[in-house]
Amino acid sequence: MSVSHPASGAPEGRPSTTVTAQDEVVQICRDLIRIDTSNYGDGSGPGERAAAEHVMSLLTEVGLDPELFESAPGRASVVVRLEGADRSRPALVLHGHLDVVPARAEDWSVDPFGAEEVDGLVWGRGAVDMKDMDAMILSVVRQMAREGRKPARDVVVAMFADEEAGGAMGASWAVEHRPELFEGATEAISEVGGFSVEVGGQRAYLLQTAEKGLSWMRLVADGRAGHGSQVNTDNAVTHLAEAVARLGRHPWPLQLTPTVRALLDGVAQLTGLPFDPEDPAGIDRLVAALGPAAKFVGATLRHTTNPTQLAAGYKANVIPGSAEATVDGRFLPGLEDEFAQSVAQVVGEHVRVERLHHDTALEVPFSGDLVDRMVESLLAEDPGATVLPYTLSGGTDNKSLSRLGIRGYGFAPLRLPADLDFAGMFHGVDERVPVDALRFGTRVLDRLLRTC
């Protein structure tokens, strides 16, 4: 696939200093979307190499010296360290991921890899998750390099592979095999935070300070194999089906973590609705007041277990000796052991639980110098708005970086139209991001790197 590169407007070898991040962020975003980096989770996709090479060209063009490395052929990540004005301070990791979830073209109203710009929005797979943020990072870094301007402290810019399959071939691999790349870093910024919602007629930005843990599980039921015409009280498929139904319908109790409580308290203040932690109906009303973002927030009030795959048997008249199901489990910060014990109790004695992929839950304070600088950077561009913390129901590469003691936040700043179902477009159909939001994000990120 041929990929266009944004013109610098300067003689070869001398990038222009007049081009700004706002000028090129849209083109960089479109170019990245056009590079298909679909991650099917089984190693069958195109990988991230082409996108990583494009990122390398964007960074080297402005005089930076990034490194591209692969965890396996085609599974490429890029890292570059920007020297800060005050090198005595701990470094900041500013990271994105280059892979995207697959897209079925027949489901979309546009080519998912066409990166069309229509009605002031860029459409395509990755426009929201997360080539928009990648483009904002790259455009701001390029502008800083052209101007010869340093960030306030060392910044490690990373574009990882494989986030959409848990990061084993990307951030997790880098943490395990190349930890020196993140030497001295104590904090990180990545996706799924800093976007705006309308609450009580006022604009609020949700800064992600927590994310649920990840537990992809295989449920395995064993039984007595036999002829399909016989009575069989030890049928593996029956054992499994009953366990899957119990787990999928399990009424996980309401449990409000500190981040969720802080968010709901903020929503209550903006809307005038009461907040009573013991009133489930009142909590539901507060969540609904977040509009489209309720999709994210509603899933952070409790653990979740969603069955996603089933496999058993090979012939209609043969009772198999075993049956399997896959479940996507997400647990709240601080409650991992409780979650695992509850799952085992719910599935029962006939089914064993095997771990497919597991990653930690995160929760960091909505306070401190970095949080203050993120809030100030947003409010400088949107005075009068409110910034609230929230918990992400999914996960990010901040999980991997946490193994190095790095505290992670979600901060991909976007000022969005109130009626745009931003949360619904993550892994959804017809992903799109407003051009104005991309340019807004570059201004916020640029200000943040100057001051953080």
C-alpha cells in the first residue's frame, strides 16, 4: 500500500519551521488510517511494520533519532526519547498503539481504510482508537523538533504494536526485553481520556485515572463421551452450557471504587441530582447524565463477565468428552482475588477455569503535578469547562508500563460535539473523529509538554 507523506514545504533536508501541528495533524491521521494494521489476535494480520516505518520517516524527517524494533517479524514498535529542559526530573512516557481491531467493509458506510474526510470528520478504522491520538502526538513532536524546542522534562514517545490483543507483542514485550528505553520514567499518558462530554448542559472532560483489570478465561467442562441416542447425565456440553449461562447472567453487585465515587460526585454537582452510594436507581440516573460516555462508565460500577466463544463436539450423534467456552472478564481495581473466587463459585464443580490472558487493574490519584498540568492545559483551551476523573472499562498499554512502576493516565484531549457517540465508536462501525477536535488536541498536548 502506498502511503502519502505530508509535505514539509521546505527544501530537501531542511524541514520548514512554519508548519504547525494543527496544519498537519489531519493528514498524518489520514495517512495512518490508510495503513491497514488490523490485529486479529492470532498473528494472521498484516502487522504494524508499515505503520512503524511511516512513523520512523515522520520522526527522522525532523532530525530525531527513533528506534524501530520487532517482537516478531512484522510486529513493530517505535520509541524515541526527547531531551527535556530539566533532565533532573523523572521522565514522562507519551504512548500510543499502531494496531487496530479488524473492520468488515460491508458493515461500513465508507471504506474503513479510506480515511475519507467528510463533513468535517475523518472516517476510518483507528480514527478513534487510536490513530487520532497517534497523529496528535506525532504532529506536536514534529513541531517541537522543527522549532528546536524541548519539553519541560524528558519525554519517551512510544508507538506500540499489539495493544488490541493485550500487548504481548508490543508494550509488554518492550517492558520485558527493552526496559532501558523507559529508564527514569515515573508517569505515562495514553488513550481513552481527556475527551469531552456534556453533563447538565455543561462541558466536562473525563480524565482517565483508573482502568479495570482484564481476565480472559477458558471454561472447560469434562464429561462422559457416548452415543447421542443414549441417556447421559454427565454431558460436558450440558455442564458447560449451564455454567456459561450462570456466569453470563450473574448479577454482580454494585461496588463503587474511589475514582467512580469522585466521578459521580462531580456529575451530581453539575446536574443537581443527588448522589447516594446506597441508591442504585440514583446512581443509574447519574451515569445516564453522561450521555454517550455512559457506555464506558456504566461498566465500571461492578465486575463483568461476558461469554464470547463456544466450542464442543464434532458430530451430531456423538456426545463429546469435553466442551469449552471463552469469557471476557473485567474486574475492578483492588478486587481481583474476590472476582476470581466468585467466578469459580458461579461456574461450579463440573467446570474448571483456565487463564488465557490476564492483566492488572489500575487506579492512580486524581491529584499531583501532572494532573494539575493536564487540567490547566485543557481549561486554557476551553475555559469554563470541568475536568472529572473516570475509570475505563477496557484496558490500555498503561497496564504493561505499570510493571516498571510507571503510573498511567488516559489523556487524548478532544473537544467533541455533544451528540457524537464517541464511546460507541471504539471497536464500532463508522469510526470518525472531528477535524476540529484533532486540532484542539494538538494545542492541548503542546501546552502540556511545555509545562508538565
